[in-house]
Amino acid sequence: MTGPDGAGRLDCTPAGVKLCALSDLADPGARNFVLQIGERYFHGFVVRVGDGVSGYVDRCPHMGLPLAKTLDDYLSPDGHVVCGWHGAVFEPTTGLCRGGPCVGASLTAWPVRVMDGVVVTA
């Protein structure tokens, strides 16, 4: 694991942590996860598109804030990830910013995958 980010926040997790069943995520949909690892915490979210999932550290590259103002409210009606604070728009499967104050930057990937119908850290 890499070092802390801010006040006790981590920017990665160990592999093999079960997060949820794939069926618990809407398609398209996104869900927040906070994992305690020792004395520190990891904040991330998972985006589902079809049978695939992508995970990201819950931190906008523009200002470092969590993206959602409301729990699990990461996606626009057209399925893009949107920063609720400054309107940056990100591709759901790559994390690349396509619009807003950080065009060309990317969300920090959080490795996740689907294994036997369960979303797990990779």
C-alpha cells in the first residue's frame, strides 16, 4: 500500500476484499465504499457498465475533494462520472476527464474486478 493521503486516508487497498455482488450495482450505476485498514481509511467508488466494473479513488484531480455531494451520486443521466463540486466530467470506464476544470487529467484507478458474480479488489 502506498502512504496516507491527508488525514489518515489511503490511496489503495489489498487485493481480494469482497465489496458487493455485481447484481447490487445498477447498470449503469456507481457505489461508494469506505474501507478501514488498520488505523486508516480508503475512500473509493465502483462504476458498473454492463458486466464490467471500474474502480476509482474518491478524489477529484482538480481540488482533491470527494466527487459526490450525495452518497453514491456519481453518475450523470448519460452515464458519465461527474464531480458534484466543480462539474468535471469523466469517462466511466477510463476515468479520463472530458470536460470541466481538469480536462485531460484522470481519476486515480482503484483496481477492482468481478469474480464469480462478486466485485472484489484486485
